[in-house]
Amino acid sequence: MAAPMLRCFPRGWWPGTSSLSGVLALGLRKTHSGAQGLLATQKARGLLKDFFPERGTKIELPQLFDRSMTGYSPQTVYCGFDPTGDSLHVGHLLALQSLFHFQRAGHNVIALVGGATARLGDPSGRTKEREALDAERVRINARALRLGLEALAANHQQLFCDGRTWGSFTVLDNSAWYQKQHLVDFLAAVGGHFRMGTLLSRLSVQTRLQSPEGMSLAEFFYQVLQAYDFYYLFQRYGCRVQLGGSDQLGNIVSGYEFIHKLTGEDVFGITVPLITNTTGAKLGKSAGNAVWLNRDKTSPFELYQFFVRQQDDSVERYLKLFTFLPLPEIDHIMQLHVKEPEKRGAQKRLAAEVTKLVHGQEGLNSAKRCTQALYHSSIDALEVMSDQELKELFKEASFSELVLDPGTSVLDTCRKANAIPDGPRGYRMITEGGVSINHRQVTNPECVLVLGQHILKNGLSLLKIGKKNFYIIKWLQL
């Protein structure tokens, strides 16, 4: 069957309108977020990119979320996350934010972990085949992603509640239904509803077929499984909307066509823009520039600093994309930022909101402590930092556990930590001012360590040699 028309709308535009204000003419006036509808609000924030199809045969996409419509009921929206790695990353946050906005408006959302589809590898947006993952690695990754998604949903529920009745947030794994399928039975039941010409026409397929490496059968079959996922969730959960990155459009269209052919019902796809770095490269594991959401891979401090370092021309867009702050509040933040850009107030607010969502309030507190300790030489911050925070902050630092003997000197400490060379050269490094302990320069090698000065209340010493070489010492038997 011929695919319905797709349009890529410019920012602030909606079908049949010349500006964002035209959304009100589509009956969205009484829906979520006051004068503007839920979709219009997300569109205004830059969260939504493309909509498919433009018009359904029985119902249109905006009507699904219009509370004023007769027979209105909350909708179910889903987005898939393939466990090709053992952690979510910043590139996933945009789709998650959009899911959260639907949830906040009272709709039910599903985060689908692709425990089965990850075995095939999604060819979308790729120039060569993904490295094959064995079943055990995918299982481990899928469990890690489920835990990560559940933690984000819990932080969202606990720390960003706005007093309204929210919809549910459910995490599923598609391996649960594919494990029950037999290959021949599945092909016989599902395969006959897909036309090869249509599948071959997808941009992701065409790009790969024209590449030197070509395309494997496993990759080619990926869009069939994603289409079946949509059908399964439609049948079991009444899910009518699939959300995905803009590179997922072909897979979403396959799901639409499959469901419409089998049931005659209308379903829809919504894409979110891809987040890129300053050079235009997609942020993610494949590109090698992922900023992870798992603390073991990217600490709260590193995540916080990633957003604090965003350029002025990106920060307003990121505040709209990655936070739940109302648009008028973002406007106010930007007005203050324009007056005093050197304070990086907008970037700090952005970093705080994202870090709190990903790592909770304690994660945000940790990021701020680390920031104070590293960039503001705060002794107070150092004294309350845990061993884990110090290891996260000074990743390249050597970590030693030493017994504090009576009369231990600065020279003894440096040598036991293997921080300076033996002999006169190491001695001179101290006398010439090249050594500091807890951000305080020491120049007397024979000076005996003093509790509260060289050794903090938490039993730690931060030794710095030169400008960049750090050593962390944990003192035993104090």
C-alpha cells in the first residue's frame, strides 16, 4: 500500500497553520499546558521534529491528546532503546524527556528495551554493520538499561512532581515475546504482510546497500521486528504512538503500515531531533563521544560539567530540551544570562536540572562538591567528599592507603605515594614550591603532617605535584 504523506515541519509550524499560534485552531486550546496543546508545547520546546502520517483515516494525531474530544481517554506512547551498550547516554535523554512530558500530561508511556532486536543491529543512521553481540552480553546490557530507565523514572517521579495526576511509566523488554516465537511460524504469520519493494525503498536500507560493506539479512530484518513490536504493544497496551530519533522514521513507517494493514486502525509516529556536538557529530556510543548516564562510566561531576561547558548559543535550546522548566522561566533565565554571561548562570541551571534528573539530589550535591573542590580549591568541600567522589573527580590520580606513623613528614608522604623521585631532585621539587597538599603549597620537606591541615577530617590527603598530577592518600589507623 502507498505510504501516507510525511511532512517535516519547520520550527513553530503545524499542519494547516502559518505559525505556532495556529495550533489553537486544531482544537488543542483546552488541552495540557493552558492555552497550548501538549504536542504544541513540546513542539515549541524543540522536542518534536516529524509526525507520521500527517492525517489518519479515522482520527488525526492531535485529537488523540485533545481532552475536549468526545470519548477522550489517556493514550499510550512508546519508545525503544536497544541495549548495544550497558548504559544510556545523553543522546537518549531527548526521547526520554518527551516520554516524561507525555507522562506528566496524564498519558501512559512505555520504555521498550530491545533485548531481542539488539541481537540483529539497527542499520539506521549507520554506514557499516554493528559489531555482533552475543546473547549473554545483550542480556547483561538489557538488565543495565532497565535499571537505568527505572532509576530515571523514579527520580522524575520523586523530584519533579508538579501536583498533577501523571500517567504510568512502564519498562518492557521485547525478548519477552520473541523468546516464545518459532522462526518459521513467525515468518509465516508476519512475513507475508511485508512487501520487499517497500522494505528496500527505506533510506536506511538504500544507504547501506550502496555502501562497500553492503547489508546483512539480519540488519535488513530489523525493521520487521520493530514493526512487530509496535503491533504487539498496540494489541496488548493500546499503544497508538511510537516515539523515536529522527533516524528511526523508516522503522516507524514500517510499523504503521503493518498495523494499518492488519487492523485498519490509525497509529502514529513522532520523531525527536538528534543531539549533535559542536562539529555536527551525533552524540552516542557509536560515534565514540558518549556522555553516559551510568555513574560508573560518567560521574555526576562530569555530567554536570558537560552541561556547564555548553556554549551560549546552545544553552537556551538545551534548557527547553532537557529540563521541565516552564518556557517563561527559561526566558527569564536567559534575560539574566545576557546581562552577566560570565557567571554562566543559564549553564549552571541547565546542569543542575539534568544532573538531578539523572543522579538524584545526592548526585547533584556530589557534582557541586566536586566542582568546589577542583575549581574553587575548597577545603570544606574536600573534607566532606567520599572516597568514591575523590576517585571520580581525580580519575587519573594514584590512590594509596598509608599508615600514619608518628613524625611522618611531607617528604615521607611524597615518597611513600611514589609522587616524587628519590634523592635530591625530589627534595628540590618540594622546596621550590612544586608540591601542595589539600590545595596548600608546602615548601618544607621536613614539616610533620598536621591533622586538620595536611590530613582532612575524613582521613584523606590530596597531594598535587606540579600543575596536573594528583595523588589521593587515605590514612589508616588515625
